[in-house]
Amino acid sequence: MTSSADLAHRLGIPSGPLFFPVTPYGPDGSVDLGVYRAHVRQGVAAGAAAVFACCGTGEFHALTPEEFQDCVRAAVAETAGRVPVVAGAGYGTALAERYARLAAAAGADGLLALPPYLVVAGQEGLLRHYREVAAATPLPVIVYQRDNAVFTPETVVELARTEGIIGLKDGLGDLDLMQRTVSAVRTEVPGDFLYFNGLPTAEQTQLAYRAIGVPLYSSAVFCFAPEVALAFHRALVQGDRATADRLLDGFYRPFVELRARGRGYAVSLVKAGVRLRGLDVGEVRPPLHEPDEDHVKQLAQIIERGYALLEEAR
């Protein structure tokens, strides 16, 4: 079993993008574990630093507990210890604890604790929820801030003091709040608490996040254009602003603007991108819907432009 210190160390080394694989479905709508294993295998071979299985991009909300555990187990088998596998866990406290135990039984190295289902809770209730999830499992926990789970800096300090909680992933995008949070934790709980930029297409904002002490980020683009995602990650690590700006201007900004044209496109457009690159991962499950045909054509052009930018840089 991976310890909190071990997982924090492995995730804290920025060796590549963090990979959030999509979950493939076959023609009958069931999870296609063979394609899922191929997707994970390709991502690890391409240079992913970690696999975050069955999280937002992986349609955690649409999976049964049995499907969830099968996918996590498949991801663990395909990574074979080369990179950590972190699994999603969400809904109310009781179900989040159940998913945590399923992930541990499947061999995961850690958990990404998603926001509680639907309810808007106060800070005291949120803190109790995540502490109880952390106490229910030996797996290290990363807490995901977004939507109905938004924390004050004081609450994050308490999360950082909680045994088993090793980091915070931010999907809110309030840089002022994040700066105050990083400062508060640094002051009150010295150590290696991790921070992740978890906004959709996080590359678009990562220059700003990196400047306030958030070096890690999720990369949905890595699912379908790993070479582009790796080039951007390498540019960040090496301080190559010219390459980062070229990819932001020519690839990421057009992709983000296209993503904004449909609800749920943060998942369905990514899945369309994986299909465009030759891996048949099927469609998204309801309540998400497939992108418009014209939008998929535009996505193909954006992907082509991204790879052309890589060629121009050689």
C-alpha cells in the first residue's frame, strides 16, 4: 500500500502531465475494459506522470460501483507500478467511503475526493466529510475544490493537518483565493502539501497557477494529443515561454473556445478527440451528449494545427 509520503513524493516530481483517461463504452453501452486498458497503456507509454482513473474526464458520475472497481483494477494492472494510479471517490460521505474502499481493494495508490453530491454545505460540514473519507481508507487523499465544495484558507489548513490528506486540486479558478490558501498552509502547516490546477484544459491557466506555487495540473488534452501536452509541459519546466505561448495561441486557446460552445464538452469533446486519433472509446453516457458534427470537424482542425506547431518548432 502506498503511503501518503510516498504518493506525495511521486506526484510532486513533475516528470510529465497527469493523465485523466476517458472511460470507453462498447456498442451496447457497457464499459469496454479492453479499450480502456489500451488507452491507459498508451498514456503511460507516452509519458504520463500519473493516471487518475474514473475521475471527471472518466465519467465517474456515470459508472456503477462494479464498473468503477473494474476500471481502477485495469488501470493498476496496466501501469504495473510505473506511475501512481489515483481513483475518484464522490457522492455523500457513506458512498464516498464505499468508493474509497473499492479503490483500495482494486490496488489504487490514492484518491481524488470529488465534491459531495448536490448539497451546498458549510465549512464545518465539508471538513467533517473529507476527514471521514480520509479516515475510512488507508489511501492518501487529494481533495477537489470546485462547484459546491469551495474552501476558505482556514479550512484548507485544517485539511492539511488531517492525517491522510495530502493535497488540494483547484477547479474553481479564483487565483486570489488560491494565493491566500497557499500562503496560509505554508505558514501554518509547513511541509509538502500538494496543489493541482484542476480547471478544464488547465494548460490555459497554468502559467498563472505556477506563479503562485501550484506546479501540478491535470491535462485532458493528453488523452488525445499527448505530444502536444508533453511539449507544453516541457516548456513550462524549462522556462521556454516562447514555446508555451506558441502552443497557447495556436492550439489551447482555440480548443478552449470550442470547448465553451457546448455544455459537457469538457468531457464529450475530449472523448471525440480520442476517437479522432484512432481509438474507439464510444460515446459519453447520459446526461452528457455528443458534440455537434461541425464542432468535431473543428476539433480535428485544431488537433492538426497543434501537431503542425510541433513540426514548425523542430
